[in-house]
Amino acid sequence: MATHEERMQILKMIEGGQITAEEGAKLLDALEATEEERAAPARWFRVRVTDMKTGKHKVNINLPLGLLNIGAKIGAKFSAPFDVDIDEIVRAVRQGARGKIVDLEDTEDGERVEIYVE
């Protein structure tokens, strides 16, 4: 939640004529939205495959967590070279894992695979 001081500062700006009441309401809404975003549960499963020589993304997938099971089935087809247990990743995500959960490098093919939950 927005702090008392932050809200008071916005109200004083309205009172002093620096911003309109409508602008103040938008600022107050933005303060509340920012706090809700911090407390919100993870919503995205992100997979990045990067060419280690060029630094360019070869694969960049952003998948809503609601589609995780479908994405896992597709990903299982491509995970063989990396010796990744897709079921273990899905289990960890379902149990609340957040942030970077996989960081692998395939030096033979020059690829780096990163999986995030955000």
C-alpha cells in the first residue's frame, strides 16, 4: 500500500494547484497499482536461448503460467540435449518457485538456456 506520506504529498499538490484533482486521482491509483504488482503472484514462464558467441536470442518465449503444461510438453521435445527434467521444473513452478530457475550452457553448441518465472 502507498505510504501515508506519499498520499499526503499528492493531496498537497492538488491543494496547491500544482495538479488537478483528476491528475491526483491517477497518481493515487498508480501508487496502489504498483504495490499490487509487487504482491501479485507469478504470471509468466519465460524461456530464453541465447547464442553465447553473439549474445543474440535464438529463442525468446513468454508463456502465461496457465499454459505451463502445454508449454512443458512442447519444451520436452527440445530439452534432450540439455538433460533437463521438465517435470521437475513444472513441479517447482507449481510449488511457487520464482525468478531464474534454470541456467544452462551448452558449450558444444554455444547456447545458453535460461528459464524464469515472473
